[in-house]
Amino acid sequence: MEATTGKAASGATLILFTTGLGTPTGNPVCPVIKVATNTILATKMSDIIDIDTGAVVRGEKTIQEMGEDILDFCIDVASGNIIPKAVALNQDDFIPWKRGVSL
């Protein structure tokens, strides 16, 4: 969550958050699109995951094809045509950096 806060603070207008564990996070300033690294996660947590990249692992899509799909999704979000799930669920997490170690 510190990373999304930092990205939004630096001027990001859209954040792609890749997750292998399904971390439910958003940001009150900038829309967060959650990208699952595998289909099992995307299926189990379909309520919070926007994009499933498992098709690459299964050999159904190339990395380039998936990248084009992700870009199209980002354009739709930026255009207001799609509301990311973190926004729809009001997952408004905001954690400024703290001094010392952060886990």
C-alpha cells in the first residue's frame, strides 16, 4: 500500500497493481487496476481482480497479446468506460512512508 501511495503522490493517474496473493488495495487519489498473475487467484478473488494474466502461462496468449489487452483495459479505465473493482469497492488505502524498515 505504501507503493501505491507513493506512485499517486508522484503524479500517477492510473496504477497497475500486480498480485500473486490477492492483496485487496486501492487508492483514494488514483484508480488501481489489480492484475492477477494466475487464473486460480483471479477465479478465487474475482470480486477484487480486474485482469487475469493466466492465459499467458497456459499458452493461450502471448505476452504481447496480453500486454495489448492490459493497455486496452487501461485506456477504457482512463476514458471512464470501466470502473476498476478497487474503485467500485471503495478500497481507499493510503499509507505514507515511514522511517525505517517497511514490511
